[in-house]
Amino acid sequence: MRKISASPAYNVRFKQQIEKQRALARIISTPRVLQQGESDGLLWYDMDYVQGHGFVSFAPLQAVSDIPRIVEQLTKPLHRLAETASGSLDDGLFVAKVIELNASVRRSPFYPAYVAFLDDLLDALGEADWTGIPRTMCHGDLTVENMLIREDGSIVFIDLLDGNLESMWMDVAKLLQDLESGWSLRSLLWQERPDATAKLLRTISHYLADEVTTQMTGLFPGLFARLPALRALQAMRVLPYVHDKAIFAGVIAGLKRIRLIEA
């Protein structure tokens, strides 16, 4: 399977993504980079083609007794990523991200409808403690949308994303927010009257979120107190790219459920 850089200007970041995928393939299950090259000024790389099910088609068909296996397949890679810890991230990187969000979120056409809540939330993120967050290898965009589940239940992680906030704590926060808010499953869960499959997916998602939280905060006792701010930061990063009023409202609803501030 071949991926191609979006533009010559994107080549530098695309190369970083290739390097990240090569490195991460030694730690967790992700498609191997087979070869890479350049054509017409655009970088490209070929990787393993992986057959698998999406979370939506796989999870509802599992017996209740099989759900703990999904938890195991989700958490084992996180444990492996935790073993790559090397010091802590510079808290200034988080401060810079919050400053960036202060500007970009306010440019959204939907910002005025939630101005009080968003301003209070941005203030809270500006005052949050970002010290001591471990620097580790990480997926970078860990959502159920970026997983392929094989017939044996093993998970292959796809669509890695590079960045400067490289920490599996960010992966945990992203995954938990995804599971609890239903971001990846929004076409099913964010309906006024969700059907039986959607209700089952919501139940499974919340169970998985609880189990992942228990295991990861057991591994990192300091993570529990940081999760609200980390989850809010991850969710807020989506808002500048949302161009649909209903989806923007759905993200806001998920942010309010974090309870970082009183909504």
C-alpha cells in the first residue's frame, strides 16, 4: 500500500512520519515500511497491506466474555510505549500549544455560541501544570478510527501522526476522549435517536475507557490528576478544523463531560 506526500512543502513532515512509522513498527503492531522514494517532487512510501475490521464492525459482534481481550489488545501496546520513556517533555511545548489554541479556536465561526465556556476552558488550560509529562514514543492520533482489528482480535495501529508532544500520556488522553465522547463513532452515536448497535457501541466504549483508565493510572499514578487537562487539550485541537455546526456542538458536549471546569 502506497502513501504519497500531499505537496512538496509537506515532504519534510512526511519524511518524519516515515521515520516514526519505521521506529514504531519495532514497538507496536503497525504496518512496516517496505520502501520509500520520490516521484515528481513528492515523497512516497510503500507499507504492508493489512486486512482487518474497523471497530464499528468488529466490537458489537463480540461475546461479552471476549471484551476483556479487546482491553488487553489496547493496553499492551501502551505498556510497551511506556517502556520507551526518556525524561519529560518541556512544559513550554504545552504552553505554546495552548497559546496557539487561544488564537485558532477563536477564529472558528462557531466560537461565539460557546464563548463563555471556551474562554473559561482555555484559561484553565493556560493555568494547568504541564511539568513532568513523560517523553515517550507514541502513536500521535490514537483513536478507534485508526485501528484495524484482525480475525484473531489483535489490533494493528494505522495513520500515525508526528508532532512535538510525543508522549503516550497524550495517546491515553486521546483514546479516552475518543471512547467517551464518541468522536470516531459520531456518525452513529451523535444521532438524536441512536439505534441498538449505537447503544451497544456506546456501552462497549465506556467499558473500554474505564478499563484503560484503571490500567494506565495504575502504571502512572500521576496520570490520573492530569487526565482532565490532557483530554481537554486533545479535544480542543480538533475544533479549528471542524466546519460543521452539529459536529462542533458534539465536541463541546464531550469537553463539558470532562468537567475540567464547571460548565
